[in-house]
Amino acid sequence: MTEARDFQNALKSGRMSRRDILQVLAAAGLTMTMLPVGRAKATDGEVIYFTWEGYNDPGFHPGYTAKYNAEPEGPVFGDVEEALTKVRSGFKVDIVHPCNLDLKRWREADVLQPIDTSRLKNFADLFPGLTKLPYAQGDNGEQFFIPVDWGNTSILYRPDLFDVKEESWSMLWDERYAGQISMSADATEAVSIAGIVAGAKDPFNMTDEELAKAKELLVKQKPLIRFYWDSNSAVEQALASGELIASTGWNSSVVALSGQGVNIKFANPKEGIMSYCCGLVLTKDAPHVDKAYDLIDAMTAPEGGKWLIEAMGYGHSNKKTFDLVDDKTLADRGLPRDPTVFFSKGIIQQPINDTERVQKLFEEVKAGA
């Protein structure tokens, strides 16, 4: 009973990654679909915030805690497909935390309601480029997505083990380090990176010829890959031990590994670093709408943004947040003092129109087809 209770508590708090959960379930002969999707505290009336592991920390929304002397309910999902499937099947939540790459699918699923920005005191301070990302707004200017956290996808590498002459996405195809390289198991990300290396005009929506070149590159890369990752912790552990010397990854891993004393760098590829933005959407059947607006305000406030930058290493959507963080902290996390300049130079990840085709391509690569 103690082990079961520990597992349930870790699952609810977000301390377990999707890979960790699957390993425990497999040992018990279970699957994700056998887990109950009910809420942890169904009777307390708090806003229900459906998010990624680690993002239900009180530091992210101090204003909400101060107002209600309580925390939001924080069920977690392992990936956006899981989250969307549950919401479409009737799982009652107020706020969900997808990223801009997934907005098209959430909008098309017809599970969202527009957000009244006049009820948000921090909306005017958000970076306009993030509030107007594709599918963030409706045809008549309705706001369906409130940006909160943004970050970069790049190459985490060990400079003490990887002889780098020039930072480039092609580092992930360096044959000198066969068996010591990793890529995300996310098809859209992996194929887009291959598209960048192949010189595609738009790596997120490639022509047939460009997709063929991207597949050729991924097939060529496969013998170099130690594993395709779906867990931050797995990548971090492998980089720390030296099992890996280079992998795609995110800002948060720089903070985690540096804190462990690991010699780690986050590349700024010559082709451009990839940036993405995640934020909040309001479900059509949200049971606690007023508290949902309070949570959105708390998470877009500079105080929540300061925690996000310092604790997790990601950028924040509120301009005023950057006035609260010192230069060294920003530099250590690879974040600029003026994000508007940064946004203009990077590659903002975009929704992929033909996701099924891209996923099929990547599955063929992994299967050796």
C-alpha cells in the first residue's frame, strides 16, 4: 500500500515523467489507459489546471495562491495528444497548457472558448509577437491562446567531449560520435530539424522533394543514435554520465545539468535556434471560469515569470519580467535582455499541416523502412 500511495502522490504532483510512469506500469502489467483520469481534489472548487510535469509548481502562480490561500488542482499529461484526447472525451478541466505547435489541432477540435482579454490585467504587457502566433486568434480577433512560457529547442552538448568547430544542427550527424547522439522522439521536431539541415525553405511545411531529403538525412543519422528520447530526465542523466555527448533539448536541461556541475553547452546553431511558445487555453466547458482568469493573470504576472526564468530556465511572455532578473541569470540560461531582437533572428516553430504524413515518415525511419 505504501508503494502504491507513493506512486499516486508522485503522479499527481508531476514528479514522474511519462517514461517513468510507463516503466512502473509495465512492471505491473498495466497501461496508461487503465489509469483513472479523475481529479485529485474534486470537491475543493479550485481551478483545474491541466499541464506538463513540473509546471504546477506554486512558484509559477504566486498571485493565485495569495488570493485564494490554495493551489490549483494540477493533473498532468505526458504529451499533448494525451491531453487533447482526454478533454475531447469529457475530462473536465478549466485551463490547459499546450504550445503554439498544437494550437491548430486544439482549435479544430472545438473544445475551447475565446478568452476575454479585458479581464486580464497583464495582457497589455505581453510580447505582441507571441499573442499573435498562428491560430492564437480567431477570424474576428478573438483571443484563444495566452502565451506564458517560451523556450528554445537546440543541441545540448558536452564541450569537454565534443570537438566543435562550428555550432550547427549538422552536429547531430557527426559520424565521429556514433552511438552517443540522441534526438527527440517527437516526429514533428525531428523531421523539422532534418529539414533545416537539408536547406528546406520552410522546415515545418516541406515540399515532397524536401521531405524526401529530410528522410534521407534521418535514415543516415539513425546508426548514430543512442536512443530517441521522450523524457528530459533520461537525456540529462545520459549527458551527465557521458553516455550521450550531444542531444536535442530545451533550456531547462541547461539549468539542471549546470546545477549538477556538468560541463554543458546549449548551442546557438548557425542556421538559427528554434523557438517555441507555450501558453494557456480556456476549455469550452470550464467549470471555474472566474478562477481560471485569476490563474491566467497570476501566470502572466512578472513575479511568476521571474520564478520561471530562475527555476526552469525558460523565457516569459511579460516584458516586465525581464526587469526583475539580473544579467548573469539571463546569460546563464541563454536568454536575452531584449527578447524582441531574439525573436526576429530565430526560427519560430510553426504548426505542421500534414502531421500524419510526417509522423508516418519518422516511424518508417525508426523501423528501418
